[in-house]
Amino acid sequence: MNEDIKRIARRRVKAKLGLYIHATVYVVVNAFLALVQSQTTPQYAWALWPAAGWGLGLAFHAAVVLLASSGVRERMEAEELRKLESR
């Protein structure tokens, strides 16, 4: 059982680190795009489009990671096991 807990902890840490890296790259790249846009075409805010699209993907990534780390899956599995065992 101890190995199962370690495996789950490693998986959660890996997911959270992946989210942090994703968010950092998002900020750096979109800041660069905003800088390029301000130097080339300041009258048209085209850099908002990639930021919005990528931001949506980042939001989904964050939702998945936060739901996974909240233990929702484990609670649902335990409930299903309890239902199956009571039959």
C-alpha cells in the first residue's frame, strides 16, 4: 500500500509541475508576442488572439490537474467499489 501512495504522490507532483511549466511558458511567450506586436503594429492587438486561445487550453489543463489532485477520482472509485460490494 505504501508504494501505491508514493506512486500517486509522484503522479500528482508530475502533473502539478507540468502545469507550472505550461503556465510559465505561456507567460513568457505571450509577453514576447505582446512586445513584438507593440513594436510592429501597435494599432491592432493581434497578440490577444494567441493569448486567448492558449489561455483556454491552459485553463483546461489547470482544471484537470486541480480536479485530479483534489481526490475526486479516488472518492468516486471508493463509492463505486462500495456499491459493487454491497450487491
